[in-house]
Amino acid sequence: MSAEAPDHGTPPRTPDGRYLVVRGRLWRLSDPALAPAAREALVAELMAARRDVGVQGRAGNPQAVREARARVDRAKRALGERGPVWWSDGAPDLNRRLVKNTPYAAWFEGLASA
């Protein structure tokens, strides 16, 4: 799998397909083994839960905000973006780390010079 070079605002993805890079930070991608229909349903739930966080926050309902955030977390875990990693080669999870402090540093620097 090759890295996607940044174009048209698309964040680059690491060559192994595990992360995308936003503002110099790695963010874990969803599990590519998920069936498209399952992924679509989980993304829809994630977006609905994120909307509810905002709506309930603006409404001043802290309990509903907590519940919506729990839904966000469940959806992200089901997508493979949080919790146990979806790859099986023993590589550590580098989610949310600065790319410059990871084994992807040289790859990322190479994108800037390309």
C-alpha cells in the first residue's frame, strides 16, 4: 500500500495504511477489513453522536453530552480507530502522536520535499 500524497487538502496516509496525518499528528484509520455496509452504518452513528454532543452541549444538558460522547467512543472503537489495534504484526499504536517522534518521521519529511 502506498502513501497518499497531500493534494486538494487530503491528509496523507502512512504507507502501511494505519494512520493519516493532520497538522503533524497521526490519527488511526478505521479497520480496512470492515465490510462497507458495516463501516457506513458505524460512520453514520459516529456523525450522529458527534452532532448530539454539540446539540446537547448548547442545550446545557451535561448528562446527554456524556451519553453522546459514550456513543462517539463506541462507534470509534467499533471502527477500529480506538481500543485494540486492528493490525496483527505487533506494531505499537502511535495514535495521536506527533509524526516527527515516530518511525514515520523520515517518510513524512520526504513528503514535504517531494
